Amino acid sequence: PRPLVLDVDTGIDDALAIMFAVRHPGLDLRAISCVAGNAGVDRVVANTLAVLDTLGAGEVPVARGAQRPLLQPARDARHVHGADGLGGQNLPASQRTPYDTDAVTMLRRAILDSADPVTLVPLAPMTNVALLLRTYPEVVDNIAEIVFMGGAISGGNASAVAEFNVWHDPEAAAIVLDSGLDVVMYGLDVFYQVAVDPSTYGALAEDPDPAVALAGRLLAHSHHVVRSDPRAAGGGLIGDAGAVCAVAAPDLVTLRTWPVHVELAGRSRGQTVVDRRSIQGEDAVHGVEETGPPIRVAADVDARATRDLFL
Ligand code: BDR
Ligand code: CA
């Protein structure tokens, strides 16, 4: 199985992603780091541990990370994920204890202790990952790739042009994109495409397996939130879980290598500017200035196959 580390702000769709990562036989979930995003970091830790309980997961180290972005204050997403970050699920408090170091130290250990290079999957503002790269740059030698949910080729959700995870900590996202690592961006363009229809999530919600039932309820909440967004496929979005599906089965997404930079100033702060002029290979446009590091961007997704894999 492929060694994997998640960075989360659990979060409805982060919970779905954790479920998928724990239960997919091809993935070996080594650690989960938590960061402020959809909810405050303590709430994110509590939610993450409670989701692992619901799954009946074995021991997975879960560490508390950054309480706020590098430069700006934290701003939660309670209008999407509810005040508790999980759409009011009220899961029983976990008896698990968080890992005994901060998230950056845990991530360093998880990455350097691995015999095989680790895939790092941020599904949240990338504050922890940026701090990791700045504090322990030696980790890059054992990171296979970074597959992050965030950004967009066009159009945002937190602002007209910025996607929430990048908008919440644009400097951190810029550090990660500029790291020189092999980076895959699973942005809003594909995020909005993978949905589970109401009769399917309704059936999941009745499943005797408590984790499957929780997934059904979370998908119902997700559907309610995006129901009037014309960009979202009809149904409950699997969201962040789609990025983990793309790690388990890379053929599900069409990746194109384009220069991407994060806008750090003005009203478009937090936008991922994807330069589609610079198509590589035969289509190359000559004379185009480099506008950012080359990032592999998910330009399209096989939505049905991704949904089926998730289910
Ligand atoms: C992203 O922001 C969060 O609300 C979701 O969990 C997802 O990671 C979507 O913009
Ligand atoms: Ca998230």
C-alpha cells in the first residue's frame, strides 16, 4: 500500500476523505495533521478523532497544528460546515489522545521514518505544510508528491476568484507551490463534479456500519449546502475525498502541467492563477514568459468512476 499522510480541517468532506483513506486497501494512512480552517484547530482535532472512532480505525497519529494562517487571522467556514465543523453531527467525544507533539514534528517523523516516499495530501489551508517545509526542509527527499485540494482554474468559493483553502492562507499555498516538489492541484473545477445522488446517500445513511451511515448523513448535509450552486453536480459532493480517490487511482483525473502562482495582493488575493497558455509539448505557445512553477493541475475528472470508487 502507498504511504499517505493527510492534513485536514475536518470538515464534512475531510471526514469523507479520512473514511476513504482508512478503508482503501491500497492506501497506508500513516498520520493526520490538523489545522485551523473550516473550524478552529481544537475542534478539527476533536472531529478527526471522533471520525476515526466511528470508523473503528486502528491507531493513527493525529496531531494538532497551526491555530491560524501565517499572516492573517483564522476565519472559519461555519456557513458551510456548521459551528461544529461537521454539520451538527454531535459525534461522541473520542477517548483517543492526540499525538504528543505538534503537527510539524509529527509530519517530519512520519515522512522521514517511512521506508518508501510518502504522498502528502493537504485537504485544508496549507499552513502546517508550509511550516514543515520551512522548519525541516530535509523532508522533501522522502515526499513522493503533494496532492492538494485547493485552488481553481477558474472561479472561487471564498471570493469570486479564490478557493477557500488557498484564500485562508495564501502565503502558505505559495510556499508549497514554489517548493520544487511534484505538486498536483485538485481544485474546485473537479471538486464540484463528483457527487452522490439522494437515493444513494439516503441508503448509506441507513447502513448498519456506523461509518457508512455517517457518510450518508454528511453527504446529505453537503447536498443541502450546494443545492443552489449551479457549478455543483446534483447530489452530495464527496469534495476532499475526491483528491484521495485520485491518489488511489490516478487515472481518474486528467492532469495538465501548467504554471500556477498564488495571487497575494489586492482583491484577487488567494486566487490560483493557472496559465493555460503555456501548454507543453506540440501545442506549446512560444515566447510566453514563465508565470509560476509547473504544477500538475486536475483539468478534468471521471466523476462517475470516482464516485463509484468512493462508494
Ligand atoms: C475546501 O474548503 C473546505 O471548506 C472543504 O473542506 C474543502 O477542503 C473547498 O473549498
Ligand atoms: Ca477541507
